[in-house]
Amino acid sequence: MGARETIKTAASGKGGSDWRNRMRHRVVFYLVWLILLAIVPAFIFAAIVLNRANEAQERVRESLLRTSTGAVSRVVEREVTAMLSTLAYFSSSEQLERNNLRGVQEQAEKALAGSNSYLLVIDRNYRQLLNTRVPFGTPLGETSDRVTADKAFASGEPAVSNLFFGQTAKKWVFNVHMPVKLSTGEQVLLTLTQNAESFTSVVNREILSPGWNAAVVDDAGVVIVSTDGAAATGRPFFLPLVPALRIGLASIRHDNTDYQIVTDFSAITGWRIVAWAKASDVQGPATASFVWLAAGGAVFAGLAAGAAILIARVLSRDVKLLAHDAMRLGRGETVPPRRHVISEIDTVSRALSEAADARARAENEVRFLMREVAHRSKNQLTVIQAMLNQSAGTAESATVFADAFRKRVAGLARSTDLMIANAAQGVELTELAGNQLQPFTPDDADRVRIAGPSIRLDSQTAQTLGMALHELATNASKYGAFANDRGTVDLSWSIDADRLALVWRERGADIEDPPEGPQRKGFGSLVLERMLGMALQAELERLMHADGIEWRVWIPLSQLRNDLAHQDDPGGEG
């Protein structure tokens, strides 16, 4: 029994010795493998990050291109809308009422001087009665745009044409028609025409990513204007277009070449704005990045292996010196101190110093954020307490109180969401107004009109104005313009000297005669008169019209961005 155990132990010891023998290598072997194991995963991770970065960059590029095509679409629609407004102006001309075409032409030439638009009058037989491109009385033929003219005559509504070659202009043009009935009972078309080249400045390469082109294409697929000389005005667009109502990024293959295409659609004109590029051009930078990454990985791996060999030699020399000193110590000889090339202490010291600096910066940032949180929390609690007191004081029952208080807190929450989302830049007044009025907006969105220049508000101003707008919308839904199916609300603002001038005007409301006796003001009136007046030094004027209430508010511009000045100075007191 003892002999077998001895043999087994010996065999086990031999196996362990064999394993250690197989793992016995010089230090250079382990250093090379250590560096390779550190570098190779890093490059694999870098490849993954690079791939994700390229995907993110592609999404950003798509977003920018969609924004660019959307901006072009809006410019086109704005131009066509302006043309329709001009036609509406001419439709009420006294000269047109008297059927004085010469007077109409003289009036149009003065009004359109310096613009890119020309006025035409077209009768039911498609004859041009006047054309401001040429002097009055010049013989004129039929319009070259009979298809759209037919559409306008048949529908009685304005119509925008596709691109066509104008016989009078001798250029590629498009028309905007408006049917008008003369005093004689004859129906004619008032038409504004523009050259396609007038949109050249709208579509340019400066708004596009490198390698991309853009074009405006009409409903028939004909190019109106383009940044690519190959896609010239008047020619069919060379790529098959996606369906008109589909916008965004798509991939198309044409003539054995893959393209990426971004489209946007103009509902007013029926035209499409198209941006396109070859897929190889779009993906080229990503491919080049991966090639450079692979080449760099190979080079750095070779350099690292060479450095490992040099380091191994240095370490081996120091180990041999230590072994020699150990043997001298074993013989009882004196061992002199030696200087070695390894200095970990300096590295640790530098790392600790850098960590201390980083921690100090982090603590300063945390203290600033805590002060900001405390400041905003106090403001929120003050506002909630005011809402609670006013809701309790004006509520007729617990249910009414709970409902009113819940809605006011929800309005405050919407303002807070905007403040958090735009903490550094401030809250856009247009976004704040749309956010607060959205829960009260009727199904017919045209009953609410919001207009005014771009103005950013600090957090406190946005919170106060948000509450005021919420209360005004609440009152409108209960007693004012939103309480019936026809009333409208106009919210507008402008810059008046050094003040923001804001106007809330309700129209079409069912106004009841006020009951006799003293009237208690609602929470909306108190918000406007007290909070706006006290917090923002605002001046207010309340007007009662026969068809609805009107509020006029003037706020000094200096009161709009106080919080933002604090945020720009992290070292200041919150």
C-alpha cells in the first residue's frame, strides 16, 4: 500500500515538473506575449468603436442632410407662398376690377420691379392678355402651361406648375396660378412666373456634406435646379425617385452604381428636394479608416514586440546582477548598492498628482451642481406653494381643487422638462408656448396661431411665463375662445425697444355679461399681475373686447436671461 502511494506521488510530482518545464521560457517570451495581449484587444476594441463612430457619423450626416433638404423645401414653399400673397394683392386691384389691363401692367411693373417674378393674365382660351416680361400691347401667344392652367380653371383654386420652357421668356420657368373672376363675369388666371434659375442660391454645396449633390425636382421628375452639372435644369432626374410621400434616406442602384439618396417633399408645390451621393464616396472614409487601423495595428504590434525585446534585455541584465550579488552574499562578500533603470515610484507619484487634480475639479463641479439644484428646488417649491395656496383659495370643492392643482403642476412639469432639456442654452419662447398650449389645442390646429421672433428665456422666466400661458389656455378652454367650436387664439410677441412685447388675443368667444357685485380674480390673472409684475418687472394691460379678452405684457429684456448668466459662470454663487 505504501509503495503504491509512493509511486503515485512520484508520478504526480513528475507531471507537475513536466508542466513547469514546458512553461519555462526566457523573460522576453512573456513580455512579447504580454504586450501583444494588451495591444491586440485594444485594436479590436478600437475597430468596434470606429465602426460605431462611423455609424453615428452616418446618422449625423443623414440628419444634417434631412435638415438641409427640409430647409430647401421650406424656402421653396416660402417663395411660393409669397407669390400667392402677391397674386392675392393683385386680385383686389381697382385696375383689374375696371378691366384696365394696361393699368394692371403698369401697377405690376412697379410692384415687381427688382424681383424675379413677372405677372401674366390668361383668359379661358389660354391666351395671354398681358405679360410684364414685354411691353403692353406686344402680341402674345397662348400660355405654354395649359395643363396647370386647366387644373386651376377646373378647381377654382391656386395651382403651381411643373417646370416648362416659356416661349416668351425663352427660359425654363414655372407658374403659380390664381383664378379670378372679373367684373364682367369672365374668369381669368392671375399668374406669377419665375425663372428656374432664381432658385440657384437655394441649392448649393455649402449646405451639403462632401461628395453630396442636391436638386429640386418637380412632380414630373424634371430637374428645376441642381448643384450637379450632369443633372441640368429641364432634364429628367437621372435616378429613380422614391415615392413622393416618403422622405428620409434610401439606397438606389442605377447603372451598376449604388447611390444613397435623401429626399424631402413639398406639399404646397408637389416638388421634391433630393440629395444624393455614390455609396462608395460615402463609405470611402470609413473603409480608409479601417485600412489605416489595420496597418497601424500591424506596425504598432511590431514596434511593441521590438520594445519588449529591449526591455527584456534590460530586465535580464538586472536579474543577472541580482543573482551575482546573491552569490556574493552567500559567500559572505560585501554587496555594493546599485542603481537600476526601473522607477515605478515616479510613475505612481505622477498618477496620484493627476488623480488629486482630477478629484479637486470634480468636487468643484459637484458643489456647483448642488448649489444649482438647491437654487432651482427652492424656486420650484415657492411656485408650488403659490399654486397650492391659490388653488385652495379659489376651489369650490376638493375635487375641483385636486383637478386644478394637478393641471397646474402638470403645466409646471412641462416647463421644467424644457428647462432641463435646454439648461445651458435657455428655453426657446416658441417651444415653450407650443408646449403649454398643446394640451388645450382644438382638433383644428388653425384655431391657434403662435408667431414671434426667436427669443431664449432663462429658467425662472420660462417657468413663470409657462404658468401664465397654462392659466390663460385653461381659462380659454373653460370660458373663452376654446369653449366653443369657432373661437381662435393669437399669441404673438415682438421686440419693442428694450422690452419684449407679448400679446394674447382671443376672438370668437362667447362672452357673457358679468354678474353684479365685486368680481374675484382667477389664478391666471393673479399669475400675470403678481408673478409677472413682481418677478419680471412686467407691465400689463387687460382689455375686454366684445369677442374675447386681450392681454398685453411688456417685459424688460434684461429680465429674460439672468439664470443663463449664472450658468455661464460656474465659479459664481447659485
